[in-house]
Amino acid sequence: MSYTALYRKYRPVKFEDVIGQDHITETLVNQLKTGRVGHAYLFTGSRGTGKTTCAKIFARAVNCLSPVNGSPCGKCKVCKALSSASDIDILEIDAASNNRVDEVREIRERVKYPPVNGRYKVYIIDEVHMLTDSAFNALLKTLEEPPEFVIFILATTEVHKLPATILSRCMRFDFRLVSVDLLSQNIKKIFDAEGKKYEEEAVRYIAGAGEGSVRDSLSIADMCIGRSESKLTLVDVLDVLGAADRGKIRALTKSILDGDARDILVKIDELASLGKSVGRIAKDVLSCARDLLAIRTGAGSLVIDTPENMELLNALAAQSDPDGLVAIIKMLSAVDSELRYSVSPKIALETACLRAGKLASDDASALAARVARLERELENLKANGMTVASAAVPAVEQVVSQKSAPVDEKSIWGKLITYFRKNGPMSMYSLLCNTREFAVENGVLAISPETDAEFLQYSDAETQEQLARALAASGANLTVDVRKRASRPDMDNEIERIKKMIAGGKAKLNITR
């Protein structure tokens, strides 16, 4: 006898069995009880949340001769006839493989014929967003005014792809992701029915891995049941899911937090050599960073792991900075699509981890995390009785002023950019946006443009005056100096030539070696 998957074997047959969608099932039941059944429904939401299941239950319920609390009784002759494989009153159509206008025209022709067994003929069109534009147009009139014995139920995971003309003709029901608690209860009930012993942590981890999808969680549970005949443990679940070794993932996460480039590359190569996919490694590091952030912020109850691993996570979380963890999460979340389409996913992951380790981001939060880490290291040196050079603190301040200035409008640089963006001229705003380097030295703001051409254009006396006025307006007590890049000493002759061309040789160029 062939084996039936858990998600098929335990698929709900009554509205009461559907979990996490009470706002939808209660509405449908009330419509059935009051006789206010519509002619077209749209079920939308993430995969595995119960769209097709509710559509099938509803299709049987509207035809049932003696429904029980709005659900089909399953005992009357109509329910038995509708459950038969030869039934033609409930038609489930896969729009992914039947998306042409010809298939829709065939549906339009068949709706003219009344049902054979029940009161309604129900068309369930799954993945309806896959229909072509011409197919949608062919469906419009029939969907708006079908025969009185026909009901359409459209199901989709991508409702934004449906034309507005279709949306306006349907009653829309949005299915939500199911909570971990409800998924856990559902898995426990099924394990009990199957006679499978389990650990609470194992069940909860399966529910979390389902990511809100009932079908996904049951598919994982199905694999775990076959792992062993003994009690299902969390270790078994981790093995089944192919999660990388927790210790190695923690070690890689720590290397990223420490900014150790060599260690990052070595540990990624080690994990990859064990046969772990690059995407899986990225996901595991992302999960580890999330767990550390949860522990660090006092939400450790959200982390599911073995007691031994929890002890190690707590120790690592105590050494971690929340801003640094947020930076890691942000960068590795953004690298997912890059890994999918990259010709070398491993290099893409290595680059993302190195960037996360160095916190080389334009975000102020990442820069603040880097400064916080430096400050923490200084405090550790002091706590260990080591002498901290007095120059160390100004060095940190210089990093802050140089790195955070382009995005911090409270800084001198930010005030200058803001001033010229609001007051013009735009040429000065362009100069500042394309500046190669800048620094504050002894009360002088020294600017090095990106190219020598920009230097020649903006180092005249008028430019100096405009910058000086902007500095005064911003409240900064500084003078300004546009510097020529030292990489082009051969530009001296060109400078002399440009001098004669600008304003008949009257323009002044402030050249600083």
C-alpha cells in the first residue's frame, strides 16, 4: 500500500479543523448559514496556509444536504457523490498549466450546464495569477455574471499580478501565516495520532522551520518521522534539515563580529568543503545572528536550541554588540538574491561576510557599531590595567568625523552639502558630492576633488569664497582649501594654461602641494 504524505492524510475536511484562519472560516460559515453565498471568491495568501483546502470545504458545504455548523456532513448522498473521483460538480483547475485563452473559453462553454449531484457547480482555479491577459479578458464577463448555479473560487499567492477588473468582481479573503504555537499544536496532534514520541524542542523547531506554512511544517515533520523509530529529538531535526554544524556556524558568526577577515574566509571554506550549500550557510549565520540579537535584547525565550548550545549562545551574545548584529542581519538578508543569480555564490557570500565584519556600510547604525566596538576594546584595555595612548581617543574621533560625515547633517560636511543643496549653486553641490577625500586640519577644511579636471574647475577664488560663505552660514569656524591631487604632478603646465584661459588670466588658483 502506498504511503500518503502527512499534509494530505491530515488535510482538514471541516472548517473547524482549519488552523490560524478563524477570520475567514467564520465569515464563510456565516454566509452559508444565512444563505448569502457569493458568486466569485478570491483566496490569497502565502503557500500552505489553507487556500485550496478552504475552497474544497466550501465547495462541498454549499452542496451538502445537512451541513454541521456550516461544514459538510460527509454522510449525505451529495457529500459522498462529491467525494468520488468521478465527480464533475467541483472542478479544480491549475491555471499554471492551463493558462491560455482556449482553456478559459472551454470553461465559459461548460458553465452553461447545470450540476449533476448538488445545487452548485464550483470552479476552483488555483494559481490564477498565471493566466494570460487574453485569458483574464475572456473570463471577465462569465466571472461577473455566471449562471445562478455556478460559483468561482480563485486562489493565488501573488494577488498583485491580478488585473483590477478581476479583483473588483470577487470577494477577497486574505490568508495569514500561522503562528508557531498553532503549528506546534497541530504537529503534536499528528505525532500523537501516528504514535510518534517527540521532544517539545524538536516539535517547536519544526514549527519554526515551517515559517508560517502548515504544509511546509508537515512536510518537515514527515521527514523527521522517518529519521528514527525512537523518540524524535532536536538533534534529529537539525540533521534532517541539513543545518550546518552549530559550533562552526557560531565560530563563523564570531569571526564576522570580530572583523577577522582571514578567519571568515577559512571558516566559510571549511563549511563549504563539508558539502553545505552557500545559501544554507548564509541562512544559518543569519539565524545565529538573529538568535544572538534576541538574547542580547532580553528576548532569549524566542530562541529554540539545546541547553548546551544555549549556554554557548549566551556567552557569545554577552560579547556581541546589538548594532553589529543588526548590520550582519541586514547585509546577509540582502545577499540572498545575489547568491541566487551569482556565477560564484561562494565569493558573493565571502564578500558579504567580509563587509559585515568590517561594517563597511553607509548606514549610520553600522558606523556607530564600529565606534562602539572600538570603545569597548579601549575599555577592556583599561580594565586589564594596560596603558591606553592618549592619541587613541582622537583617532577614534577622526574615524567618526571622516566616516560618518557624508551621512550626518550635524557634521561640517553634512552642513556644507545641505547648504548648497538648498541655496545653490548646484555646481558646488556636485563638487562636494564628488569629492575624493576631505579632512579638517588645523582649522582648515581640505578638499581633494575626484579628478584633476574638477580641481581646475573649482579651485578658483570664487569657489573658495562660496565655500567660505557656506561655512560661515553653517556656524563652522573654518577656512577652506581645495587641493590638487598629488597623483598628477604633470598638471602644472596645464594649470598655467588654464589660468590664462579663465577670466583672461585674472582668476586666482589656490594650489596646495
